[in-house]
Amino acid sequence: MRRSLVTAAVLLALSLGSLGAGPSDAPPLPDRLADTGGGTQLITAEAPDTGSTTGTVTWWERRGGRWAEAGSAPARFGANGLADGATREQGTSTTPTGLYDLPYAFGIEDAPAGTTYPYRKVNDDSWWCQDNDSDAYNRWVEPRPSHCRAAEAEHLVSYGTQYARALVIGFNYDRPVRNRGAGIFLHVNGRGATAGCVSVPADAMAEILAWADPERRPHIAVGTNSGPTAITRY
């Protein structure tokens, strides 16, 4: 009887030790990334694998010298999944993986209360140029110049649901590479998967915009759980 009690106690201790070493003890995701952009706010957009069209967006901030989760929401990705941002091709309906800055926000609707991020209001003359032959490739244009063909540009006001509110993701933005891709945003969900952007429910988008602080230099990391495009590699 005494031996069985000792055995049970040992097994219980081993079981508790195993539980203590579980995923809950893993460092927060930002601590496992190769880079977070150097700021004190970060958005992560993580998918199970490159074929996924859904995943999770989480926004984080530094508190007391540590990364803490500030919010989370289900996310949608490109209709054809995700692709490495360094080699992605335009028109593939894939979301580019990598670490990017967030130059500014925009929307058809007014900015949410409390927003301090630079916010540009969409009007009838607002376009995003995706024309590889244009000097304005991967840029907001207002009005649309003749060298940016309408068939190769997004008339932003036409996307009343998706672009109600959005953040520009700095993919291929500072020094645009032709045919790499243009107009990659974090925006409100449409009917399904995106054409290459990351999207979240409208209430989450509003919460992110009210939370984001330009002085804290937020970035977004996009990637998969594992493999060559693992979010931890960026």
C-alpha cells in the first residue's frame, strides 16, 4: 500500500512537471521573432501554412520591458495563400510574408475615436496605382494621372466594405520593384479571402487603429507557423 502511494506521488509530480513545460510557458511570439522592427508595438499575422487563407492577427506592446498581447482577431489572407515577400509576384493573390512598417492609415469612414496614426480620408478621386509602367507604381494618387491606367489601379472608394478603414503595409513600398506587388493593406474583411492583403473584422480594425501609436513605431510581421516562411524568421 505504501509503495503504491509513493508511486502515485511520483507519477503526479512527473505529470505536473510535464504540464509546467507546456506551450503556456513558451516566450510570447514577438520574443521568438528574428526582428520586431525596433518599436514597442507590433502586429503579427500568422497562418498555419502557405496554403492557408485564414489565421490570426495579434497586436502586441511592450509593458514593463516585456511583450504583452493587447488584442487578437481571426484573420484572412490571399486567395492563394501566402508567399515569401522577397520573391512574390504581382497578380498571384498571395499575401507577402515578411516584416514591414506601417506608413499610414486610410479609410472611407472617419478614423475611430482616439486614433493618433496619420489617417488619410478616401474620396472620389482617390486611387492606388498598380500599373507597372507608371511613375506612381504602388502609390496613392489623387487624382489618377494619365500614366496610371484605370484598369491597373484600385479606385479606393469602390471598396466600401474593405477600405472602410485600413493600414498601409510597407511591402514593396520604399523602393518598389516592378511586378513584385502593390496595394498590400491590413483592412476590413470582405466576403472571403483577399487578393493578397491581410483582413480582419471591422471592430478589430477599429480597435487596432485606436491602439496604434506612431511614436511607438509599430510594424507588422506576416508568416506561417513553420517552414521557410515561418513568422519567427522575420
